[in-house]
Amino acid sequence: MPYADPLTDEEAIAALATLPDWTRDGNLFRRAIRVRNFSAAADLVRAVADLADAADHHPDVHITGYRTVTFELTTHAASALTRRDVELASEIDLLVGTGS
């Protein structure tokens, strides 16, 4: 299966089983991470930006309440979730740890 082929519903559900801090909302995976302050939120965004640039796959990012960073992953070119989203979610989890 090519890298950017859409995941089936079954594949997306199986992927979420390996990504316990992520939720699915239609064609995107979402994870919110609360950090200690705004500077830590900005640092987290910068660190994930580096991962995203290396993968050439970029999440939507939101900072709310000055210290909650939410990442939303989807493959825009496919209008769907793909393995690229699963892989970047896994890399974000490795960066911040699970259960945050």
C-alpha cells in the first residue's frame, strides 16, 4: 500500500489502539497536551515543527488557554488519514511521552 493511501476504518481504529492519547474525529487524529506555561507550549510547537519538517507532513496546531497545545493530523492531499498521520502521531508521542 502506498504511503499516502487512505486508511480503512479498521486500520484507523487499529492505529488508535497504539496511540492511546489520541482521538479520532472523522478524517483526523487529535491530541491535546497541557504544559506548564506559554513558553513551554511554544517550545513544544517548535519541537513538533522540527519533526513535521523532517517528515514533510505538517499538523494543524492550536494553543488555547495559554498552555494547552492541540495537534490535529490528517493527510490533506488524500483528504483522509494515512500511515503518515500514524507515524507523525507516534513521533509526537515519543517526544512528549504518553499520558500527558
